[in-house]
Amino acid sequence: MRVIVIGTTGVNMRALATSLDAFHKRQGRGRLGIYFVEDELRKEVDWVNFLDSDDYFWQERVWREAAAKAIGRAEEEAPEHALLFMNLPYFRKSRFFPAIDIAILRAFRPDMLLTLIEEAHVIWRRIQIREEREKTGARLRLKDVFAWRTASILLGDTIAKAIGVPNVVIAVKHPPKTIYGIALQGAKPRFYLSFPITLVRDEHESRREIDNFRRVMHERFCAFDPLTMDERVLRTAKRRGDVKVVEAGSRWLLPEDVKPAVEDEPELYPMEIPADQVEEVLADIDNLIKFKDFRFILQSDAVAVYRPFMKKLFHRGVFSEIMYATNTAHKRLFIYWPPEDKVPGMDSPFDPGVGTVEEDLEKFFQQLEKFTSRFSALQ
């Protein structure tokens, strides 16, 4: 497999590459080829001069030459699997660049394009810390990072269409097994995990139960998990003077014993973000989270729904995902709806044709296994 891997500056690509390489070695496979376009670029040009140049065509040319060299190395070394990493697009002083040479990328003969995403506030702080050390002149507001991510996904879709390969958007805090399986093994089926978040966020027992469900799903299946990114902490961050403070303990990410491919550096927290920068993104934050989750649904083969009426409450986010999966994405639904969540006299809102509804958790997992076995039979 050959995979082009893109993402904005600040996404921890090297940590991901290390995780994927370690996972590959544990499989006892041949060498995993890992190539970074930026490594070739930095050999030839001063990085700050490259970013600040007003000569757009020079920027375009040296990027193209760096990409060609990285691809040339992959051709020469011919590893069993090859991952070509690059930051796309660059962003400097409110300007995106460069234009991408599709012919160069097509020469890599990719099977897939992978677009990496990570929490905007994590990327923002990581760039701030790097700027304090390296003085590259980077100046970014939090809203710039959100816009940059959207541009990266759009560019990934454009490149993938031009080359004729899929573009899979994935958060780097998914387990290595998931990212490796999707990128290098063509893992199928892929499930999207839909479960209550907002209304149970501060309830320890509910979170523990949901995390148990997520743990099983990550162990037994290939799953897109909405809480591999937690940007809702921007809503709950406490104000301290002119800053909003995000604490490490405020995040709800993967269950404790499910290791992500990329972990946040301890130095990121507590994270102080100017309050005005947080406030200017709050109007759009829910829509951006929904966009990310719906993209995961589009990339899945089915949606595994856990307790949509947990504690006899209506969980709006879960039902928006059910409606999107059914009416827009046309995905198969598997719903776990135990008796304790049912209000006496309440009719089921789930049409018989919407998918499988189970009251017993083990039978729910059995249905997922049955669905998975169909994909195995087709391989």
C-alpha cells in the first residue's frame, strides 16, 4: 500500500509515524517506508525564508522539487508499504499556499489519501510553544486553525478526486491499530460509534459505562470514535482574567487503557487561550464538531449506537447522527436500547427498516460480528 498523508502544521505527524512504525514491526512485516516532504524541503531552503517569500512561483517550485525527491526515495527503496507525509496547505499571514502539482503526487502511485486532524486548541498551543523556542514569526488565532483544518480536508478531497483514490479523514488520537488498519490493511467494515456525550459528560458512572462500550468496540472492530477529538472543552473552559484555561483533566478522550496513536504533550496543559479567541469560535464550534462526526459517518460502513435514551433522556447529538446516517449517508444502523431506557407506553421511534435494535448487549455485539463476517466472506 502507498498512502499520501496530509495535515496542517501542528498536527503531530512524526508521533503518528512512530506509532504506525512500531505497530508495523509488531506485525512482523517488512520495513515500513516513511517519507516527509518537509525533510527534503528543509535541506534546500531556509524555512522562514520559504514561508515569508513573496515569490509564490519559487515556493511552488521548491515544494515540487522536495516532493519529487521524497517520492524518488520511496521508489528507490521500494518498501512493502510507503507513507508520504506532507503539510498541506501551508498558511502564512492569512494566505494558503502552494498550488499542488497533481502529476508529482500521481507519480507516487498512491492507493489512498489520509487527511490527519487534531483538536484546534492543541495545534494552536503546540505552535505557540514552538514559536517561543524557534521564533519563526508564526502568528495564529484559534479561528485560523479551524479554517486551516477545513482547507486541508478540502484540499485532500480535491487531490484524491484528481488521482482517483479515497480520502479518509481521521483524528490522530485514534488507536494505532485503527489508523494502520484503514491506511495499510484496508480494514472493513468500519463502524462509527454513536453514544451520549454532552448530557453525561460530568457523570462518572455513565462515562465509565460508555467507555467500556468504546473499549470493546476498539478491541473487536475498526471504529471511528467521535471522542478522539474533544473540542467541546472550549465551551467548558474556565475564565481566568483575560484567558480561558483548558485543563488536561477536562478532556474526554479514549478510555484509559486504550492507547491513542498520538498523545498530547504534558507541557500543553494547563492551556491558556485568550478569552476573545475562544469566544469568537464558540458560535461555530458545534457545527464544526458535527461536520467532523458526519464525515466519520460517511467514511463508515455502519453506525453502532449505544443507548440513545440513556437515563430516559433524549440525546440530541445521538439522534442527529441517527438521522444523518439513515437519510443522508444511507448507512446500516445497529442500536443498543436496553429496557431500563424505555419509558412505559412509549412507542419506538425506530422504523423497522432503519436497522437492528437490540435490548441485550451481547446480542448487539453478535449482530456486529455477523455484519463483519459478511465483509470477510467477500475478501
